[in-house]
Amino acid sequence: MHERARILITNDDGYTSQGIQVLAEALKKLGEIWIVAPNREQSAVSHALTLHRPLRIERLGTRRFAVDGTPTDCVTLAVSSLMKDTPPDLVVSGINFGLNMGVDVHYSGTVSAAFEGVILGSPGIAVSQQLGKGFSYDHAASFAREIATWVLENGLPPSTLLNINCPIGRPRGVRLTRLGSRRYTEGVIAQRDPRGRRIYWIGGGEPLWDPIPGTDFPTLHEGYISVTPLHLDMTAASFLSDLRVDPPAWVSWEPKHASRV
């Protein structure tokens, strides 16, 4: 482990969320903690980067900053500006108020923030906590410290992060998983506002998870912590190989005539 590791902590629930404060407390003995987080909730913003307006940073304490932007903005500002002289040895995003499993990782600001750290050259970990009766961040924080210690000592493969989801209550253990598959029962709810105009709410229904063995959802359902390695390369390698073996006609396409304006 680095003698004095620099750990950047962020989230998508906002700087004042309990989850990020519990996480910072759990990791403080591992090194120098920096918190750079959104100044308000930014859930489900995915990998959004603010390009069309300036960003403002509010210093709230020693190595503590709130940003009026997305989780990705926070990591970008931290690595490229606030910590530019000595980049973080590890980026940890969370602890998220709710799970980030299956295809939801594509929407998650929590996971995207960890991925931004990976893009900028630091190992990344995303940590999320299941909601329900007996909710607590304690076990998620304890396990985050354990896995952060391991990553600081061993590193991660290039372009890779670890996505961690913790069940309600005392976990039965840890399992390595793949991403699961879920469907929402009612993806869009149509209503009318007080003036009679049509409005829409996205994501109103309860998700239905496919009970695929070895994936994150059934693992959580059985009471285990799920650890899923994620990779930046989204190439469908198997299909790409099939296309190369038996290329369709469009692979040989060439323009017949120069375009005219």
C-alpha cells in the first residue's frame, strides 16, 4: 500500500448525504481523504459532463469541496485541478442510497464517477447500499475499507472498476458476480399538471429482475455482497468476431459518387 495514499471520494447523492460521510470515516485510516461531491442530488445523470456553463466549487473544509455539477464533473475537477499535482491513488464513489445493479449501471452517476476516475488513470470502486427495513451503511462502509485496502495494495487491471452492492442487514458473505438483467413494470407514467397539460414521469414502476445464476440481483436477494468487475470497453467481442468470419454485404460498401452540395 502507498505510505500515504490519496483517496478521492465522491457520489451522486450530494455532499451532505450520510453515505459519503460514513464512507469517508471508514477510509480515513487508509490515507489522505479528499471529498469532492455534487452540492445537490445528481442521481441517474450517468456520465454527464457539464460543457456549456462554468462550474463553481465551494470549499467546505480541508480537502472538502462541493461542486454545482455532476459526479463526473466532480472527479474531473478533482483530478485535473484540485489534486493535479498528485493525482488520487484511488477513487471511491458512494455509498449510494440504493442499489446499482444490472443495466442500471449505465444510468448511475455513482458508477460513472468511478469510471471517470478510471478514465483519468486511477483505480475506481463504486459502492451502493440496498434500501429497506433495518437500513444501515455500516456493513457497506466496513467492506469498502476492506476492498479499498486490497486495491491500494494490488491495483486493478486497466480500464476496470469494481461495482459493489450491499444487502440489507448483516451480509452472509461476498460473491463475485456478473451484471444482471431487469425490466420495469411501468417505465413511464403519464399525468396532467394543474393546467391540464400532459406531463410524464420516467421510472415509476417496480423493477422485475431475471433470476439469472451468478448475477448481482439473486446474489443480493440471498443476502450476499455482490462484487462485479466492470470494463470501459463495451465492444461486443463475440459478435465482432462473427462479423469478421462471415461479413455481411455492407462491410464492403463504398460510396459510388462524390456528393454534391
